[in-house]
Amino acid sequence: MIPRPPAVPPNSSESSSVAAERLKKQKAASAALYIGLVLLALWVVRDFIVVVAWAGVVSIALWPLLHKVAGSRWFRGRTTVLATVFTLVIAVLVLLPVALGLAQALREAHELSEWFRGVQENGIAVPDFVNRLPFGVPQITAWWQANLAQPLRDSAAMKGLHSETVMTLGRQFGARALHAAMVFAFMLVTLFVIFQAGPRLSGSLLKAARRGFGDSGADLVEQMATAVRGTVSGLIVVGAGEGVLLGFAYLVTGVPHAALLGFVTAIAAMLPFCAPITFGLAALWLLVQGSVVPAAGLAVFGAIVVFIAEHFVRPVLIGNSTRLPFLLVLFGILGGAETFGLLGIFIGPALMTVLMVLWTALVE
């Protein structure tokens, strides 16, 4: 007998299509579930995303130094000790300027209090420099005599100092200061964990990027890290340079506490366009003291230094490390600061790096 071929179930094709359709729906449902859980997790930790971002910026900037120190015989295999040392150094570098500023403010508080009481009793006399102005002397003198030269105890301005608005502003400032302190504390904890993870963390991140996006994705992550590292280096180098130059200018023009003010200027200059606040206040103090020429010289010199540093030196330093054009670096810093605030100073150049990589891939 000739054997018959096995019978094919009449609905086999239909059952396979139904199974494929079911598998497709299961994959879509799993993707939706994963996305929903990730979004829920991000929503739960939404208040700490900024903390993690700041910790990431600092750790990326210090990662080469961390690897170098970790290879020394003092810290080889001692990841906890290394993480503790790096975290404490960062805490000291941030808290030391704040402590110096508070100490100086407390030393000056008594003199400021005495001056404030004198203003309440006698008013503020017209400064000598007003009489040397090239124009507007009668108008300015008349306004000063009417508003500031009289005892200010009963003036509307002094009454406003005790108003509910000022109390509200004080509470808001205290709340913001407390929030900043908490963010800094949590950032230090996050930094300690990142430093303790060490090379394992960077290797895992690169492995995940390579597995998810291929070699090009891993290269892009490395280039973004380089952009963040170059931005931090550019901010620190330019800020220190501006602080040294303007500190010398403070010393020449006779501004008191020139060294401390230069240090404060260096910290402020690490943030784009914040240095004019410090040297502007110093120039205003010189002007009130009657030193018109030193005040004008300090203002002009500071403006030149800041203009060159912010528009040329800093973009060149960051661009050389990231291989970005001058305009992309400048737009990344300014646009990032406008969009994301202080953190955007570091995010902007990294995003410009992504844009440059994508443009290069399209034109090649």
C-alpha cells in the first residue's frame, strides 16, 4: 500500500496567523507597560532629576582625574576611600567660598548697622562726585536733597523696609536657600555613589548604549561626555582668569578686600555674564566714594575683559575640546542657560554636539 501523506489541519494557517497577531499585540502591550512604568518612575523621582543631572555633570568632568587617582598605589582597590575623598574635596571647594563670604559679611555687619542708623537719623549727604558730573548737576542735587538728604526714619522707603512684602521676600529667600542646601546635600550623596561605582558604571552605560543604539550610539554618548567635560574646563579656566585680572584691577583702583573680591569674581565668572555684577558693584562703590576716574577705569576694563572672555576665549576652549564651531558653542551656552537655567550651560554644548554629529552623518 502507498502511504498517505499526513493530514494537514484545515485551520493551521489561520491558527498561525492568530498566534502571530497575538504575539504582536503582546509586544505592543509590553512596550506600553514598560514606557508607562518608566514614566511613572521618573514622575516619582522628578524632584531629584536635577540633583542627578548635577551629579552627572560633576562626575563626567572629574572622571579622567578619578581614573588617574584610582590607579595610584594609595587608592588602588579602595573605591570607598577614593569616593569619600573626592566627595569631601568637592564639598569643601563649594562651601569654602560661602563660608568666607558669610564671615566677611558678619565682620562688616556692625559697620553697616552703624551706617544704617546714621542714615535714619541724618540722611545721606550729596556725594562730591555729583558736583563734578558734566551735566544734570542741579536736577540730581535737587532730587537727592528732597529724597535722600533728609532723615529717612519717616520716609516711605524706610517704611517699606518693614512692610509685609519685605517679610515675604525674606521667607522666600530662606526657603530657596534651604532648598539649595538640600539639593547640594543630595548631590553629594549621589556623587559618592557614582564615584564608588567607578569604572563599572561607565562600562555599563557604554555597554547599554552600544547594545541599544549600536556603535554610533556609544560614540555619541562619549562625544556628549567630552562636550560636558570641555564646558566645565572652559568655565573654570575662564572664571579663574577673569578673577585674577579683575582682582588686580581692584587692587590698583583701591577697592577694599581686593583679594576676597577677586575670589568672588572668579566664582561668579564661572557662570556666563555674572562677573559684571561684581565689578559693577565695585565700580559703583568707587563712584560713591568720589573716585570717578578709577570707577570709570574699572568699569571699562572689566567690560573689555568679560567681553573677550565670554565671546572669544571660552567658546574657543570649549570648541577645541568638542570640535564644535564657535557659533554652536556660543549658542549652546546661551541657549542652554536660557532654556534649562544654570544646568543648561552644560547641557547646551552637549546637545550641539549631537546636532553636529547628525549633520556630519547626513552630509557624508
